[in-house]
Amino acid sequence: RDRPAAIIALLEIGPGDRVADIFGGAGYYSELVAGVVAPGGEVLLHNNQAYLDYVAEGLKSRFAGRSVEGVVRHDREPDNLDLGEDTLDAAFIIMSYHDLYYSEEGWPPIDREAFMGQIVRALKPGARFLIVDHQAAAGAGSSVTQSLHRIEASAARRDIEAAGLIYVGGADVLRNAADDHSLNVFDPAIRGKTDRFVQVYEKPRT
């Protein structure tokens, strides 16, 4: 269902590259991407404390007693991602971009402009940034991120282009016409089967 090979191919990465998996959770994509950038590459598996609390068991099961070559834990809060400048060949956020609009106890509001600014600075010229997220209903924008954990593709694109990245395309491999966008993504009736959009951006080369 996740079609990881098709998604990772959109990053246009290879051996020796350095990539950031932002809000990477238990590291599913980090481990897969590490295989693509080997030998000599590195994947930063980023989580903040709120995500770490949520994915603790998943991280334990993935890394306990085994070495996942090329994956480096990068636990940082959103206001200081510590990614440097022109250090990344690619970065991606899978099913978590909408969390930039989410807020509850233990998950403080995120300064989206500053957050994206850190990622843009860290990308090398020409490097790619990719997001996958749960589609919201037409016209919803970012208004249902709190209640449904969804965001409209056009709202995400508006944000990311405003941060200075150039939209270069996407993919329909995770689309699901049977999802009417009305349910919370954790509802058993749709969990794991949501309609998802994929967007790819590049940092200007000059």
C-alpha cells in the first residue's frame, strides 16, 4: 500500500548522499533510504520528543539488537532542527506535514515558516524535498488538521512554495478514490487506506 520504491525514486538520490527523514517515526523509510544511499551515505532519522513518545516501541523493535547501517538518530525539537546549511541531498516528510498545524498538550504549536526555513537552508541547490500526506476535502485547506489529521494538497503546496522551493511534480500511486475525506485517518474504516497525495519540490540551483 505504501509503494515505498515509487516514492523513494522521486527523491533522485544515490550512493553517498545525505538525506533527512523529518518526523521519521520508527524509521521505516529511514532504513529503506539508507539502502539506497549506501555505500557512504547517511540518513538522519529525525523525531522530536512528542514523536519519540509515540513511536518508542517501534524504534525499539527496529533498532534493538541490530545495526541499521547508515541511519543516524537525530532527535531535535522543531525550533532547532540542527541541519546546517547546504548539507542535504534530499529531505522528506511522510504523513506528518499536517502536524505542523496540529497542537495539543505535549505538542506545542510549530512556527511553520521558521521550520521550513531550516529545511530549505539545509538542502543543497537542486536537492529535492518530498511530502506524502492524507488528502483533505476540497476547500478544507488546513482547517481539519486538528480533527481529521488531513490537509489539502493545495494548502501544503502554497506553504512550501512560499518557503522558496519549486514544485516539480508528484505521483498518484497512493490515491484512493474510495476515501471521501470525511473520516479521521485513524478511524478503523479508513486507517492505512486513506487517499494520499505526493508532492516533490526542488531548491533553486542559483
